[in-house]
Amino acid sequence: MNQNLSLSILCLVFFTTSSAQTHRLTGKITNSKMEPLAFASVSVKGTSLSMLSREDGTYEFLLDEGEYQVGVTMVGYHSQIITLVIHKATVQHFILEADEKSLDEVVVKGRWKDRSEEVIREVIKRKEALLTAAGDYSCVVYIKATQQDSTPPSRKKKQLPDSVRARSPGAAFQGMAMAEISLRYDQGSNGRYKEERMGVTRRGNPESLFYQSVSEGDFNLYRNLLQSRVLSEVPFVSPVSYSGLIAYRYKMQKIETINRRKVYTISYRPAALSNTALTGELKVEDSTWAILEARFTLPSYHVAEYDRFEVIQQYNLVNNKAWLITRQEFNYFSAHGKGKLSGTTIASYQQFELNKQFAPRYFGPEVSATAQEAYERDSSFWNQTRTEPLTIKEVQFIRYKDSIQRVVTSKPYLDSIDRVTNTVTWKKILFAGQNFYFRPRERMWSLPSLVTLFQPLQPGGFRISPTVFYNRVPDSRKVITIFGNISYGFRNKDLNGSLNFYRLYNPFNRGYYTLKLNRDFDFIYSGDAWINMIKRNNIYLDNAVGVGHGLELWNGLYLHTSLDMALRRSISNYKTGSLIDSLFGEILDDNQAVAFDPYNALYGKIQIDYTPAQQYIREPREKIILGSHWPTFYMLWRKGIAGPFNSKVDFDYIENGIRQELKLGTAGISKYHFRTGTFLNRRDLRLVDYQFQRRGDPILFLNPQEAFQSLDSTFPVFKRFYQLNYLHEFNGSIVNKIPVFKKIQLREVAGGGFLYAPERNLRYAEVFAGVERVFKVPFYPLIKFKLGAYVVGSVANQFKNPVQFKIGIMTWDRKRNKWL
């Protein structure tokens, strides 16, 4: 009874949009620049239906069939009323034209008048002219970033006496890092930009330094939204915007006269409705209504890497034409326990050239470029380029690091380091593993520790498996990696092993080739649920040789190919251990290996991925991908080739798909993945080459872009299937409007999926929702993880599933600036 009730509720929620009498009216409200307008008033005349547009400018109503008048109003814009006939799901967008007169219609009652909002309205009226006055322009930017890591050393380490530490020349610079960058920045229309870094120098570990490129963030308050691709997945609402009039509370802090003009100091803080608002203050000059200075902090809820992030800005009149940012300072820190990592970055902007004419195709997918010469600049270059003075500690740090650099790059020092690395010790043999480094050839050999040799949970029982790893990373970044292992099973007295070779021959276009030799256990379906991955019926013995190749043919167009020859054997005659059965016997069924006749298989694979308009950063020997506003299209072809080498398999499998991550401004991030596939030929299709749909994992919440959460079982698909997975991360845009939940710092997610599989005549749909919270890893302030709890429900025409509760965990990837 309860199960039927749950499924009925899910059906009602999931299929609401398909009602025969009620239809969904949706749309987006933007200004003439197609920027979203948040908190606009949308109403359906003659009804009680009304709402404020969301932070991404969208609205939504459920209406019965009929004729309606829908009106939109917002301060600073002309109102609009449109008549619509609703007889199906309808999308209606509104583009509002600016109405500067409406900003003057402010009536303030009372004995005392706080003019802060009136001043902000004056700035808003003129900000379009202030933004366009410079036109397309260029400038030279000098960036100085410093950081100090004050995390205390481990208690296990013996502490040096204070007198010894004071005499140590490097004690004051422990954990310090510094970078200086000089670049040419070009700003075009419609947000297009390009930079050329002319000089780069780094000392210490610069990995956590912020703003080493202008592409890392745009904090101009004259824009409606402030964005940073490395700090936050969502943008922030500017206090100097029409949406900001609702998102913020303003207060006049001070009025002073400077150079015979009044200067207003106005503070602002988030209102209850806003989830992505700043906290700070700005100074505005009377009559010109231009911002002179600004100071604000970003909401720590949305900044995964730091606990506090502050921005200090100076705006100046450039060439008596345009008010532009001429200096920015970023202060940030992350603390945990007694440790703290803090940093400061200063960027100064000079030598402006306004109203420039760039070539028609000057702005392209390459947004930043750095030549090798930029990393080889000497001190005379920096003495001429440096526009921000160095502090005494920074000067001492540079001298210390430069002197240390001369020492640590000398042959005697490098030889001493190599001796320490290559010395064999009992600690390395037992636990850490032993490395051998040959510096002249830049080669590293690694041997395993004794504790990693033993493998008790293998299909044939206990095994011992020594490995060897070889890696070479020359200055050209043309990497060579070799991995090999030998595995001996005591129960069956069998010998397995593998050898894998990888060569990156084109670092910029990621051109590589691979070679593998293998005799080892492999999975029939390697992507199955964890409960099935430990079953013997998912394992066979693979004897294979294979080659592979990959290359970016064009910006965003990747080609991956492989060809493998395998001698596949069943392990049904293997003697098996009882450890897995004793640990998981109650939940494992049919835990016996699949019996089949041995056969040979020659098969190939071709995959093409294309992402239009992919933006990237060019480094001297590598290419850093930034992403695209377009989705990624891909096609996969697997071919079983009968005949050569007595190969028996003969099949063709084709899969096409599209995946994308949509950043919807302050409303969050949507991700979808649609795919469809079928076997065009199944003349001789063996179990190992099946295409499977995986079941949901017990307890664990899977990656919702790749699998379903509540599918009852793993099964093969042969005919064309259709699969859609969708996820939306609200990033607090809903729960943060509730004061109690805002303090807890929860994040909400929701999504669902659909599957049609002809083999089982299966039509399956699921929906899920959950809350997540970010936690720090103890003693590592920059490492954070996200723990979530989710509820999942599903409906299907072939089976019934109850509502399930699951947990999931994700970590913050600092290199890709996203949760994984």
C-alpha cells in the first residue's frame, strides 16, 4: 500500500507537465543586452498569479487553456504587456527597454532621508554610458601575488629551538610563495577579451595563488554580474544594477567633500531574497556619479577554496573619457585549526589605449597566450615593468629564493638529492615504495612496497603481484610512461601479468599513442555497480595485445582510435577462495564464473568528440581548456572484426550522444547527457562485447550523469535505446532564502532521467532531490569535500521500486575548479 502510494505521488510529480488541461508558461526576462533581469515583477492579469523573476531572469506559471494578458514591470525599465493564447506548453521571453525617467520617480517620506539608494539609482542610470565610453581598449597589467602558509608542522617532527630557528635564513619564508606577471590585455565588445603574458616569474609553490591571469575573474561593478571561473561556479549580483536594488540593502555611511565635490560612502549587504550578493561599501562622486573606490567580500558559501575573499578596487578617469578600474587588490585566506593559508594579489592597470580598432577575427578561442621567453625575463625587465613596490619581506624573499635557486640547481646539490631518493631504506621497502631517479635522462623508476604486493580478494584466491613503474618528463613535456606487473596465484599456481606503454608526443594537441600486453582478470562489464563488480560471474581471463592513438585534430575536435586482439578464456575451472563469500555471502547471488568456450577476438574502436568554440589558454608547451558555451557532440563506433588471427567476433555498435554543462547565472548549474545506441550488426556477438545498462548501487549515490540510481538490475541492450540524465545544482538559490538553512550552509540538488530499452519493453523514469554540505579535510585547509543525502524515486512499466535514500561524496578539484 505504501509502495503504491509513493509511486502514485512520483507519477503525479513527474508527469504534471503532460496534463491535458493545464499547460506550462515559461520564459526569460532580459535587458536589451540580453543580460538576465532578476526580481522583475511578472503577473497574469485578471488572476491572482504573480511572481518575481528568478536570479537568472526566468519565470514560470501553470495555466489552464485560454487567453491571458501577461505583464512585466521593473524599476528602470518600460513595462510590457503581451496577450497570449495558451493551448500547449508555451515559451515567451521579454526584452525590457531602459526607462531612465522611472528612476527619478522616488518618493521618500519621513523627517530624515537616507539618500544611499537614490545615489545608487543615479549610478545605474549612467553606468551604460560609463561602460561604453572606453569602447574597445588595451592596457598593460602588472600582477603581484604573494602567499603565506602558516600551517604548523606535524607534532611528530622534532621542533627546533627558537634560537636555531631565528638563525635560519629561510625560517621567515617557510611556506611562502610569490608570482609576478606582466601582460597586455585587450578588451572587445560583448565580453570578448584576449591577453598576452609578456613576463612571468614564480617563486615557491604558486599553485594556490589567485589571479595569475585576467581570465580568472571579472569584478567590474558596472556589470550586472561579477564572475570568476576559478572561485565560484555561480556569478554574483552587482550592487550597481537594477536587480541589485532588490538584492541589497543600502546605507549611507559618510558624505565628505573632496576636491570641491561631494563623495558618498555607501555600504551594502544582502537582502533576504538574494543568495549571491556581496557585502561591502563603495564611494561615489557627486555630479559624475562614478564609482571611485569599492571594497567587498564574496559570500564564503559559494567560494569553495577560501574561507574569506575580499576585493578592493580603485576606479579612475582614463584619458578624460572613461572611468575604468586601475587597481585591484584581492585578500584571501583559508584556516583550519591552528593553521592558516593567506594571500594577497595586487593588479595595476596602466597605459590604456581607448577606442581601438581590432581586426575582425582578432578575438577568437585563444583567450591567453604565453611564449617561452616570458618565463626567461631577467631582473632588469622587472625593474622597468614593476608598478607596485615590493615590501621589505618580498625583497628578502626574492633574494633568498634566487640564492637558493642557484644552489638547488647546482650539480652537487642535485646529486645529493638524488642520493637521498635512491638510497634503499627499510621504511621504503616496507611501506612507501622505492624510487630511483636518473637525472641526466630525466628518468624515474618506482618499485612497490611489500605491503602492496599482497592481493587477498582476487577471483582465484590470494595472489602476490610485484609492479614496476617508469616515467620520463623532459622539458619538452613529451611524457613517456611504462607500467608493468607480474601476478602469481598460490591456489591455482598461475602466472598473470601486464605491460602498458604511453607516449605523449604532442603536448599542445594532446597527441598520444599507447601499447599494451596483458594477461590478467578483467571485467565482463567494467562499469557495473559495486555489488556486481565483486561477483565472479562478471570476471573472465583476458590475454590481449592492443594499440591506441589520440589527437586533437582541430580546436575542440578530438579523435581516439584503438585496435585490440584478445584471447578470451573463462575462469569457471579456477579454484576459488572463500573470503569474498564469507564477507558478502548474504547479498551475493549467482556468484559463479560464467562458463564459455575459449575464442579469439579482434576488435577496434573509433570515437570522435567535438566541442564548438572551445576556449583555451596557450602555454609554451601545453594547452589549458576553459570550456565552451556549446555542448559536446560525440560518436562512438565499436567493431568486431571476424577472420584475422582466427577472430570469431563480428558486430558493429554505434552510439551518439550530446552532453553539456549550462551555467545559468545565479540560478545554478544544469548538466545533461543524452545518448542513444544500437547494434547495427550482431552476426557473432559475445557476452564480453554486450552493451549494458547498469543497476543502481545500494546505499551509494552514483554520478547522475552516467547512471540511474534505482534501476533494479543490470541488463544488456541490443536494439536502439534512448537515455537521458539530468542534474541541476541550485547552489543555495532556494534554501538560502530561508534564514535557518542559510546558517547551516546547505546546497540543494535535483534531477532525473529517462530510459527506453526495447529488449525489456522498458520505459523507466526517475527523479531525485537532495541536500549537500561542504566540509574541510582536517589539517589541509585547501582540500574540501561535499557530503550529500538524497531521496530517489522511480516509475517503470516492468518493475516497482520503493523510494530510496542514498548518500554521496564529492571532492573539490582545484585544477578544474569543479566538484567531482
